Amino acid sequence: MSEAVISAKDLSLTFETNDGPVHALKDINLDINKGDFVSFIGPSGCGKTTFLRCMADLETPTGGTITVNGMSAAEARMKRAYGYVFQAAGLYPWRTIGGNIRLPLEIMGFNKSEQSKRVTDVLELVELAGFEKKFPWQLSGGMQQRASIARALAFDADILLMDEPFGALDEIVRDHLNEQLLQLWARTEKTIGFVTHSIPEAVFLSTKIVVMSPRPGRIADVIESTLPRDRTLDIRESQEFADIAHRVREGLRAGHAYD
Amino acid sequence: MTSRTAALRRIWHRAGPILTILAVLLAVWYASAVALNAAWAKDKAKRADTVLTFSELVSDTMSQDKPLLPAPHQVAEEIYKTTVLKKVTSKRSLIWHGWITLSATLLGFAFGTALGMLLAVGIVYSRATDMSVMPWVITSQTIPILAVAPMIIVVLNAVGVSGLLPKAFISMYLSFFPVAVGMVKGLRAPDQMQLDQMRTWSATKATSFWKLRLPSSMPYLFASLKIGIAASLVGAIVGELPTGAVAGLGARLLAGSYYGQTIQIWSALICAAILAASLVALIGLIEKITLKRMGMLS
């Protein structure tokens, strides 16, 4: 369980702007192992989303290297190594829920019967069975986001990259989805990269918490969680949970997140 | 019963404001007709050495043969006579003339829509096209079509192209523009997240066009089509003006003005307006159905 599926070495990304260069990422070194649930947390501008986008080959680093499944990020993208969940569900209003999940499968050339089978399977996985023929506007925000997770899972990539997927949802829905996400992770044994700005969410979900700080975007602390993989919401009342959350807060403070 | 009154109320809610404006327009029209035609009526009375009472004056202004401004009922009567009472194959039938204009309109609209969409795709996918073609697309619309139309008709006639095609060409010239501009906006409607999403699936440009950009552009397309078809009709009528007044609503307008047949001019005008309104309404209906089925009706 210790082979690195995502590995960043001295990774840097500098945007040239009219006000001079902006160091979005500077000398990032990180290994993500197979089956890990890694959260990236930090204040806005710390480069957590940019880092995730580098893994997905949506941004091109200006220095250092990043490998995904042993390949360059671009090759990994072409091989469809990951599913990506964005902040907004981004479902197409003219397609049903089933049609939306089928979309990447159509693009990737799965045959019709395989498409139908996978759509049924992932809908069950995110507990949306029976909603296949509904249109996005008929679903709540939380259900739409679950459908978008199903869409990212449909083509069976080993890696799931999630960019603040629950950021726009209320806390009650969020708690519920967090619990569901853990169950899904346990069942599918995927490697998950998860960007968030909620400390409880990061601690509750992760096996590894990467605390980042801004200007330049860098890693302030990497915390290996001591919580068991199999956890429920009750664990948030435990001392161990509070200790980890405290360390995350310390990391954020050291990175001047509270200045 | 209550549902029927509710339905009636709904219809009134939609049609009421429109009918109110129509009533105001008709009142203004009648008043103008009396005011504008009075001089001729008084002149006639003076030559006959009689003095008109007010009611005689009013009734005379509304029943002249070649009034300066025909009254609405005169136009309505003329339209009735030249549509319902004439065989559609008759050269005096407005339906026959209307069809000639309509066929050129529809052909030109089809050409214009196709050209506009092709240009939009070129502009969205190629920076070179964007930089080189877009300024010319805009410039093309600054040329007064009324000045260019006779030349197009004459030149095309000289090379043996006559009849429907020259008129359709002018319709196309006017209708490709709104479609091109609208579709450029529509094809660029998907946000960065949706484009990134396509990238994460390693979708080709063609795939993102068919699955994302084209469906996203539909509301923009329909808005453009409504402007485009009205412009097409104007183009077809303008194209008929220099053809020596053979056929079409434009020819009726021209013939009417040659012989001072104001009633004929106005009935052709009203028919053109009704035609344009029906075409726009038809596209509006298709728009509503399509966008509803696509879940994009706001």
C-alpha cells in the first residue's frame, strides 16, 4: 500500500501578470500513495486548487515534475487516469441524470450496453438509483453534486480529484455527503485528492492532511491522520479528532493564514 | 366554469396590453387620415361651390379613391378583396405576391443561417478567422442595402441569374449577420469549468462542439433567428423593388407608388408586417418548445 500514485518533486508554478510574477506554487514535494484520502487545506491563494489542477493537467507547471500513475500528468489525462469533480455540479440541463453520467462514457467510446450498466452501477453507488430519468433541475443541490461524483466515477479511474465539491452546500447536507463519500471510498478503494477550506471536513475525511500557505503557495505541514479508516460522524467528538484539528490550525497559523 | 374564466383571464392578461396599443394606434390612424385627407376634400367642395358639414368632411376623408392616408377600414377592405376574393393564382392576389416574397425570404434565411453558423464556428475555433473576418462581418452591415440591392439584381441578371435567387441573396446578406454574431456569443457561452471538464475527459474539439458548445448556444441561436427572419423579409422586399415591379409584395409597393394607389401600398405594407410577425412568432414557438425540452427555459 505504499506505492506513490501521484508524486510531485520541486513543483513550481508562476503566473506572469501585469503586476509582476505570482508564485502560485513553489517547490512542492509530495507523494500520494495508493488508496490514500488526501485533503488540501489552506486560505485562498495558497495554491491548493492550482496543485490539484496540475495533477489533472489543467495547469502546466513552470518548474519541477509531477507524475500520475508513473506518467506525466498530460499522459495520465489522455489515459483517463482520474475523475475530476468541480465545485459546481455542472450537469447539462438538456440531459437527464443518466444522460449526464453517460456523457464521459460516450466521449470515451464505451458501447451502449456497457454505458447503461455503468450508469446503473454508479447511481447505486451514490444512492441515486431511480433518478436516472430525472432532469438536473428536479434534484436538490446535494443530489446534483452526488450525480456529478457518479459521473466522475463512471469510467472507473483509480484516482478521484475533488475541488471543494461540497463548498456550496449547507452543513447538514455536507455532513451527510461526507459520510457517504467515506463509504464510497471504502468500497471503491480509490485514491482521492480533496480540496477544502473546512478544517472539520479535512480531518474527518482524510488519511493525510496537507496544510498549505500562500505567497508563495507552499506546503506548511503534512499530517498523517491517526484516525481509523472506518469512521462515522461520531468520531468528531473524540479527543483524537480535536488533537488533529488543533495541529491543522497550528499549521495554518504558522503559514500566516490568520494574519 | 371557474377554470374557463381563469383561462379567459390568462388570455386577457397576455392579449390585453397588445390590444390596448392596437386600439390607440387605430385611433391615431383614423385621426391622421381625417387631418391629412381634409385638404383634398375641402378643395373638391370648393370647386363644386359647396360647403361641407363636419360629418360630410369626415365621411369624405375616409372614402377617397387615392387618399393621402387611407383609413384602416379601406386598407382592410382592400386586403380582403385581394386575398379572400381573388384566386391565389391571380396576379392581383396578395397571397400570390406574398408567397413570392415569402419563398425568397425563406430561401435567403436558410442560406443566411447556414452562412452565419459557418462563420461563427470559424470565428470561435480560429483566432485568425476571428481577427480577419469579424471586422468584415461588421463592415458588411454598414453598407446601405437599398443602394447595393439594384446593383446585385442587375449584375446577377446580366450573368443569367434571375427570379428567386437574387432576392434570396439579398435576404441572406441581411440575415447572416445576426446569426453569426449571436452564434459566436452562444458557442462561447460554456464557462471555463465546463471546458475544463471536457478536457479532463480528453474530449476532442469536435466532441466538445457537438456535446457542449452547440447545445449551449441554442438560446442565442433562437434570439438571432428571430431577428434574422425579419431581416430576411426586408431583404426580399428590397430585392423586389428594382426588378421592374413584376411580382412580390415589394413590386406591389412600387406599382402602388407609381400610380398613386395609396390603398394598395398600405395593404401591401400591412401584409408584409403580418407576414413578418407570423414568421417571428413561428420561430418563437419553436424556440419555446425546443428550450423547454432542453430544460433551458428560464
